[in-house]
Amino acid sequence: MKQFILLAFLSISLFANNSELLTQTKQEIIELKKEQIKQKEKTNKYDWVGDINLNGTVSINQDDIKSEDYSISLSQDIFKFGGIYSQVKYAKELKKLEELNLNITTKEDIKLLYTYVIDIRLDEISIKQNILNIKNSQIDIEHKKSEYKAGELGISDLNDAIITKNNLRTTQKSLLLSKQQNINSLKMYTEKQYSAIKMPNMKLIEKDTFLENAIALKSATLSVNVNNLSYDIKKSSYLPSLSFDTKLGYANSDNTIGEDYYSYGLKVFVPLSFISSSDIQQSKLDYLISKKEYAKKLNTIELNYDEIILQIQSNKEKIELAFEDIQLYDELLGVNEEEYKAGYKTIDDINSLKNSMQIRKLDIKSYKINIQKELLKLYFMI
């Protein structure tokens, strides 16, 4: 179990450092958002602290008597039935949630970056396979052309072979277009060339370890905490509160001698609101909904994991089948080479088998890359 936890930790560290692959603009936006989250935490953390008010008044009445009054005052809550503690805790939990969500967004960008690199490489494999299919198609056309000239084959069979080759050539253009489109899409996420981007080494993670480290579940847990604290704050805002009030000033007028004055005391505030019940209930519902969202997210994450495992297993099975075909092609190639030496087979027969064998070898590469693509999804969910 320890090695899987270590694997999850290494994957987190691995992808956290790969934000440098992103474009400079994206990196700058990430840093600005980090700073924004920090500043927002400070605002929320000290939201309960009262403002210091500076006041200054200069007035002249109907008798042309000038009066001046300058003061500094403070009204500070000191008890709000847990509201102050909840406000401070809320700021910390909200910061964690926003930092985690920013991390999720960053990971999603990096995942898309790697996905485009993978898709480009899959396109390249498909392009190579299609070229080999075109070569085999051309060999088939030559055979059918000879048979047609010899009267052993109808024109429709030759036409079908020509159409097959034309379709393959059209497919080649589509594959080249797909590759270029993926290259263009990659440029939205990185300034590096796809050939210079090295794919990370990824291995399968056990389900228990995956669920323990699933970033979406961590986000859902923090969301529950934030909504619960918000509910506490909302309740306390409609309960009596105790505050300390103080004022220090200086007053002067044409008729009196200027003098300093001060006052201080405690103030009890009892809010009465017609909407308090529905307002509190709405906040409570936000909290209850977030708890249900966690259960929903857990189910979704488990299904995602199971689907990824199915796709990986399917690709592994395809690899086994491809190896069986390669073994069969290898045996047939040996027979055909002997028959070619004896004059019973043509070089085209051998080349066709070699091309077919190479296509299946490229299939294996494709299946292995698809496994990495599935693992990529897994790693970016923790």
C-alpha cells in the first residue's frame, strides 16, 4: 500500500512541475490568480474587524458662529455566537478550495497538452499504416490488372481495388489534416514543439489509492466545509451580537474653548428581520446540496476509474491479438520466401506480407500509446 501512496505523491509532484510547459501567458495568469486568492483570503479573514472612522466637521450657523469637531471612532464586534471564529475559518477553507480548484484547472490544461501530443503521435502512426495499406493496395491492383488482362477477373473487381486505393489516399489527406489540427491546438497550451515534449512515465494506480487522492473528492470535501461555515456565519448574523464602541475627539467653536472628549462602552445589537428564516434556510440548503454533491462525485469518480481500467484491459487484449497475427505473418513470410526462391511466389507477395506485419507492429505501438492516454486521465485526477 505504501508504494501506491508514494506513486500518487510522485504523480502529484510530477505534474505540479509541468506547468512550465504551458505558454508564458497561461503561467502568468496562474500566478496572478494565486495572488488574487491570497488577497481574497486576507479580505475574508479580517472581514469581522471593524473600520476606524475619521470624522471632521466644520460648520457655520445663522449667527455666523463657527464650530469644529474632529473625531476618531471604532465599533468592534467582540461576540457573535461563533460568527467571528467561523469567519476566520471560512477564509482559510475558502482559500484552500480556490487554490485546489486553480490546481485542477492547471492540471486540466497540462492534461490537454499531453493529450494533443499523444493524438499527434497516434496520427503519425496512422499515417505510416495508411502508407503501407496504399502500397498493399497498389500490389493488389497490379495483381488484379494482370488477372483481368488474362481474362481471369471481371472489371468490377479491378474497379473495387482502384476505389479502395483512392479511399486510402483520401484517408491519408484526412490523417495529415488531423495531425496539423492537433499541432495547432497544442499551440494554444504550449510554445514548445510536440517532438520536444517528453511523456511522463506512468503506471497503474490501485483503486483505493486513487480514491484516497482523487482531487475532485478533495475539492468536494472542501466545498462542504466552506458551505457549512457559510451557514454558521449566516445564522450568527441574525443572532444578538456584542460590540465595543469608542470615540475620541476634539470640539471647538467661536463661543467655547476647544476641548478633547472621549467615550466608550458596550453595545448589544439584536437584529429583527422578516427574511431571516428563509435566508438562513437557503444557506443551509447550500450546505446540504454540497454534501449530496460529494456523494455524487464519489460515484462518478469510481465509474471513471472503472471505465479507464476497462479501456486499458481492452488495449492489452488487442496487443495480444496483434502479437498472434505478427507470429502468423512471420510464419507465412518464411514459407513465401522459400516459395519465392523456388519460383512459386513473386516479390510482391513477400512485400505485401511484410507491409501487413509492419501494420500490426504499428498497431501495437498505437495500443500502448492509448494505454498511456488512459493512464494520463487517471494521473490528472489525483
